[in-house]
Amino acid sequence: MPRISRRTLLTGLGAGALAAATGCTAARRPAPATADGPAGGASPSPTPVPPVTVNAATGPVVVPGAPMRVVVLDTDVLDSALTLGITPVGAALPARDTRYPEYWPTSRTAGIRLVGPAGSPDLPTVRALRPDLILSNQTRDGDRYEQLREIAPTVLTQTAGAPWKADFQLHAQALNREAAAAAFAGAYQKHAGQVAQALAAAKLSGRKVSLVRFVEGGGIRLFGRQSFPGTVLADAQVGRPDAQNVDQSDTEIPPDQLARADGDLLLYATYGDPELSGANAALASPGWQALGAVKGHRAFPVDDQLWFQGIGYTGANYVLDELQRFLGA
């Protein structure tokens, strides 16, 4: 199977879905205003899109039928909005991140106002953006839900991570982009199947892929099946080391148990400062150097904002492509 660049994926996989989104919503959105009134001198205003009710983790939420000013407060909803062709007016990023994910071109993120760290957004900044919809999850913002809903209708999923496909569908309902969401889901499933077939043809499906993340303030973490990257690897039908072939998101291990991080292929990322996260010490340690994947030159750094924070269909497609490249199929 030919290897696909990030730009090709973004344009190729997105074109059909975004066309579906445009077809479903463009006629409903207000025409751009001119100095003389509505564009083209047509009717004074389009028929308003009635509000809709979505079933969020907090219960039914009435949201605008065509939200125009969206604020997203975690990385999964950032991927959802951008994937569905909506550029948020504001977004929160994890505290140690200072830039938007590079798997999105800067043309898509340049106009987004940073509203503070995920899990602790600056509410006056959010309010000043005059959002008509706020998207997040209970893990990040459950304790400030009442404050957020005073600003704008707020749709929360229960969490982020492993249930990202179901969460995406809820985001799509809130954003009035359900047809586009179906197109993206179908394209991803096809892509995952193609990668799985390519790995099987190259007799690589049995390779056990290890996922390791060095987290500032959170130690060394091994990622299991119930995580975003874990689900993507499962969709590609690749194996996992025994220590990670478990139904949980992640497990913190002490530095003297690095042997549990080994695999036929080892992919690792760092969140935060490499020194403070323990990455520098671990990578220089005898325990790391003794790993079979390291000795066999099969250990590779990956982009943390993509592999562990790119929780959505665009991020997942890039992860599939990089996985195939690392495995050599």
C-alpha cells in the first residue's frame, strides 16, 4: 500500500466529508453580509435553523441549529471541530503545550484564540469570545459545567480517549455535521482495513507494538487497549505486549520496571519538559538500553500531540499512516 503524507490525508480524506458537510449546512447558514445588506441583494435573511437537543453526559442540552462561534476545551473536541470543517473561535490546550498540534496546518489554527489550559480555562476569556456553543468533557470541565452553561450551551462527553468514535458522533450532532461525520467514519474504517491488509500481506500483523509516554508530573506510562492510540492499533489489527494488552487506558511504572515497556516495535513520546518528565533519564538508563526494541533499532519517538492527544478521526488517520511506516509495510 502506498504511504500517505499528512497533507494528502487531510485533503483526500477530508474532501468528501467536508463536501457532505457543506451540502448539509451551507444553505442553512446566513449569507455573508455586505455594506448594502445580505449578499447578492436576495431575501433579507435565510430561514433560521431551529435549535436541536443533544443527549450529552449531563443530560439533554438544547444547542443552536447552526453554531457559528464554537469554543473547544480539550484536544478531542479540537480535532472533531477542525475535522468537520469548523474553526473554533477559542480552544484550550494541555498545560504543557504552547502550540496547536502540528498535524494541522497553521492555516487552520492561526485564528484560534487560546483560552487557557485544558482543565482550567480562563472563563472571562471564554465569555469575551461570545460563543454560541462550548464543547468539552466531564473529566476536564465537569466541575465548572454550571459556569460554562451560563456563557453558552455546553455539551460534555463523559471523558476523552477510548470512546472517541462515539464522542465524535455527539460532537457532530452538536455542530450539525452528522453527514460529514458519517463520511469521515467510513473513510477511517476503510483506511484501517487497508493498513491491516498491508501488514498481514507483509507478515507484520503479529508484531507487538509498545506505547510509552513520559509525562511531566505523571511518570512513565504504558498505554493499554482502552486508550486513543490503543484503539487505533486495535483497528489496524496489530499485537500488543502482554503488559499493555489490557482493558485499561494506561499504567504508570517506576524506572526500574522499564522491561515492561519492551515490544517488537516501541513508540514513545514526551509530554512536557524531557528532563522533568523523566524522559532524559529513562532514555539514558541501562534498563532502556537493554530493551530488545532499543538494541534492535526499533524504538522511535513520536509526536505526543498526535499519538496521545490527537483524539479524533484526523489524528487517527495520521497515526495509522505512521504506524504502517514504522512497521515497514
